[in-house]
Amino acid sequence: MEEQDEKELQLLPTSLTIASPSPTLSHSSSLTYRSTTMMSDQFLGPSSSLDLQLSISLRPVHQHPSNRNDFDRVESLKQRTAEQIRLAAIEKAYAERVRELTKREMEMARSDFARAKHVWKRAREDVEKAEKMKERATLQIDSTCMEITCQSCRQRFKP
């Protein structure tokens, strides 16, 4: 990604930089160095005094857009936000519906489980009842078999 701030280093004579280098700078620091010589101006000429200014500043790489572009961006952002809110509301409604359906299915499963448990208990009771009837029938047959005797030899029947 391109760096959003550009660092600038300027070395300019102070006579050329009367105004600030950029009025839109957010951070800047400057250092001025003035050098004058002890020699006479006649020997060195008119440039014997040298003024240097060091300026370090940070400024955005891109120019600020016009107000129309700002307005368009804000409108675009509002539209995207409204669309995201609308989609979030739809997703929330869908999630709520799924939650309700899941809750209903869980209640039906609990009801089915309770019904199956009741049917199982009744079946178990019926099996126990049938086993008791079988025992009684076996006892009655045994007692009936004991009573059967042969008329000719007078012996009892042994199963």
C-alpha cells in the first residue's frame, strides 16, 4: 500500500522561503541556520551572509478533493451504510426465524420422546402382565396334569 504521508526535507535560503512551505501541513519542524563571516563584505561579495533553513514536514500525498467529491463520497458512504443496515436487518430476521423453527423442532422432539417413553412403559407393563399370565397358566396346567389319572391302572399322569 502506498504510504499516505510524504516526508519532505528542504534546504532553502530564508530569503526565498518567506511564507510557510505548505499551509496544510499537520506536523512540521524547522531549523534555521544563519552563518555570517567575520571577513569584510568587500572580499566575499554580496553573498557573504548565508541563511539556511531546514524544514521537515509531513503532508498527504493526495490533494484534498473538492467539496463535490466530498459530498459524493459521503453520499456513497451513507448508501453503503444503509445497505449494510438493511442486509443486517434481513439477516437478523432470518436468524430469528431459524431460531423459532429450531425451538419448535426441539419442543416436538421432546414431546415425541415423552410419548415414546410412555409407550415403552406401557409395553413393559404389558410384557410383565403376559409373563404373569404365563406363570399362572403353567401352574394351572401342572395342577391339572396332577389330577389326571388313568382309570384302568389308577396311576397319575406324569408329564
